[in-house]
Amino acid sequence: MPTLWLTLFLLILSTAAAAAQSAVPQLRDITVAPSGAKTTITFLFTGRVKTVVVEPKANGVAQVRMKSVKADSKALNSPLAKPGVRSVRAHIERTDVLVTNVTFTQNVASMTVAQRDSVSVVVVVKLSPDSPVSAAATSPAKPTKKGTTPKKEPAEPRTTSPKAGNSADATADATSPRKRWALNTIIIDPGHGGKDPGALGIGDIQEKDVTLATSKKIREELKKLMPGVKVLLTREDDTFVELYQRGKIANKAGGKLFVSIHCNSMPEKPHPASGFECYIIRPGRSTDATRVALRENSVIQLEYDQEKYAGMTTETTIMAAMAQSAFARFSETLAQRIRESVRTADILPDRGVHQAGFLVLVGASMPSVLVELGYLSNEHDAELLGSKTGQRTLARSVAKGIKRYAQEYEAIIREE
Ligand SMILES: [Zn+2]
């Protein structure tokens, strides 16, 4: 009998050991995505990483240590330096500890592990905006301002000393998370504009006009529902705004939510496809979602400087989507609340929440949703979208959905 137990015990042990060995997560890639005073470092793995330790170091270094992982030289050499990032260095210590040092031109205020799942680890680094690392080390092209100019972001926590070498204290974040993450600014992005009409629908209705008119109504409704919250549009009139600019505008304004407003269309008109859809960024799963993303992304052909998007292959969109994954759960909830609210209004069929690689959602460092109000290629939808009452009803529903999301969100950050 005891021999049998021993055998069993050994068997269990060896199986467990084998399982543990095969489960060692392997690093596939590291991406660094800076955006203002915040940078997202995304590590892609083949499995879940058990231990992640983040630590701000002196001289603008953000250090991430991960235990029991594997990495080959290709994955270790993958990161590219970005604006505001001096270097990204990763190496393996003691056979299985991955040490990544990202060196910024500003000192690090705080670091958090925003997400850790079976494929990724997402670390968000906040920088001290008025704390450049050192005059000697910064790029000679940009004279350092030595903290004299008042920066626009008053919500940013100030570390007590701008001196390098003091970053051990920098982990202590003076501002409460409630204040820092308060949902105080909402960005509404009216799709297209100017030389880019967007989709052309039945009766010569243009997407750019519907998106602008509806976005303005969403702002009015939000002001009624959420007084005290700042609502900004990425364009106020019939002007052309490049896709990458829209996210930039949102980040600069300190947006906490980004809602891009669009109208759908089919190549043939009239077409029976009808209804309201919400999208969150992620590489398209269905061909239909990819079709919508391709159509909405095609505007870059009208932009003068297409170089910016040269690197934006499917691969980088996937990477950007991974960076956005820090907000994925929030984006998805926001999309669901907007969708539920529009469904309740019962004016258009509900076509659900989808995922696709929208370039306009790449740049905004906040929960982001793209709304396709309806199909301009459908007779019923086009009539509704072209009418003031239709636009008003849709705007009110979208605003109500945003408010419901905001209430849930505020409840979450109150608990922190
Ligand atoms: Zn559009």
C-alpha cells in the first residue's frame, strides 16, 4: 500500500513539474507607447506571468522585473525608442528573471501594473511633467525648461523634488486616485469633415454632416445630464482633421473618454442593412468588422503626410490594440452602456458591439469607442439620420449611455 501511495505521489510530482516547465511564459514582444505624461509598456507573452515587480528608479528609469519567464534575443531586442523615451533595454538575469529598464527624459512619478492576463502584462508609467532628468542628458535640440513654465495638467501629481535620484519617494502619489482618474472630460469626435465627406448615402446625405450635427447634440445632452463635466469636440465645423490628430486632441485635453461618431454604409444603395453598432479597437474578428474599419481608415489617403501611418501595418494595429487593452474592459463597458441605451430608445435595430482595428482609436490614451449611428445606404436609417428629431433621439441615447457608464465608473474609483 505505501508503495502505491509513494508511486502516486511521485507521479503527481513529476506531472506537476512537467506542467510547470511547459507553462513557462515566453516573451514575444515589448512595445512602449508614450502619450503625454503617461506611457504604456506592453509585454506580450505566450502565457500568464506570475510575478511582476515595478519600481521607479533614479534618472528617469522605470524598471519592470518578471520572474520565471523565457525570452530569446529577438524578443529582447524588439523595443524601439519613442519620443520622450531615451532607451528600452531588456535582459535575462539568473536564467529566468526578465529585467526591463525603460529610460525616459522625465523622471518617473509612479508605475502600476494595469493588466496581467494569459497573453500580456501592461504597465502604465506616469511621468513628472516638470521634472526633466538632467540638463546634460537631455536632447540638445530641445532646451530644458527647468520647471519654470506652468504646465497645463494641474491634476498631475507633483513630486516634491524635481531632482533625479529622489525617485524612491516618487512612488507615493500625492493625489488620490479618485481625483486623478475622475471622469471630468469627455471627448466627442465627429467623424470625417472638410474634404473628407465620409460615406455618401441615399439622397446625397453626407456622413460628415450627420456626425457633426449629432456630436453637437450629444454635447448638449451631456451638459444637461452631467453638469460640471467638460465636453469637447475634435472639430466644431466642416474642417478636415487627420485621424492621428483626433487622439492627440483628446490626450492633450486630458480626456477620460473618447467617443468617435460615424455612420455606416454599404457599397450598393439602397441596401437592407440597418441599425446601430458600437466598436472597440482590436484586430477585426469578423470580415464585416474589418470592412467597416477599412472604410473608416481609408481617409488617410486624403491626408498630406501619410508617412505617419507607414508603420501602421496590421501588426502595429495589433500592438496598439494591446496598448489600448489597459482600457479594454472600460471601453467594452462603455460600448455596452451606449448600446443598451440606444436599444431602449427603439428607433434603430441593435447590431451589437464589435471589435476592429480603427486607426482613430489608436492614439487616444483613454477608454475609446467608435459608434456607427446607422446605415446611410438604408432608406429608413438615412431618413432618421438626416432629421433633427432622429439625431436628437440618438444623441440623447448615446449621452444617457455615457452617463450610465460614468456612474458605474465613479463607483469603482470611489472604492480604491
Ligand atoms: Zn466614418
